[in-house]
Amino acid sequence: MRALRWTILLGLAVFCVAAVTTWAVAKPQDLALLKQLYAPKEGTDLAKANCLACHSKMPPTKTDLNPYGKDLQKAAAGRPVDEKAFRAIEKLDSDGDGISNLDELKAGTLPGDPKSKPKR
Ligand SMILES: [Ca+2]
């Protein structure tokens, strides 16, 4: 009886670690892809934002996406985020600040935060 209880507890612990690890590993890939595609210059809002390029707070969770993160999630349509999803929302202005996502990404500002936009 005691051994069974320990087995169940151990199984639960392994499951929790696996779930957390999967989540923690999946998203930095999206960030790595964003940096690979748009190569933000050091010191820009985008380079400093990391998770906050798509999330509205730290630590990031699945549901706290900013407007750009939401559009990206929509474009990925349930599949892992890929280059196609990033390209599909380049022409949008997710944060509604009047500057397209692509222009913001090229300028190193945040396409999901209207307070961060290129100076004109
Ligand atoms: Ca914008």
C-alpha cells in the first residue's frame, strides 16, 4: 500500500516536471525565431523585451499575450509558431499605434505595445 502511494506520487511529480519543461522549452523557440527573422539591434526595445515582445507580463503564461502575441497565436492557428505565422502578421498593426508590425520589428520597437514605436 505504501509503495503504491509512493509510485503514484512519483508518477505525478514526473508528469508535472514534464509539463513544465515542455512549456518552458517551447516558447523560447518562438523568441529565438523572432530574433533570427528580425535581428533586433542591441539596446532597442525589441532586443531588451525578450518574452515581452509577445507577452504582457513576466513570467509569461499562455494567456497573457499582448496584441501582437494574440495575432501571432491566431496566425499559427493551433500549430507551433513558425516563420509563416510571423510573416502573415507583418502588415498588421497589432497594437494600433499607426505603425505596421514589420516597420516596428525593423526599427526595433514593440509591435504589441503602443507606447513603443519608431520616432518620426
Ligand atoms: Ca504598431
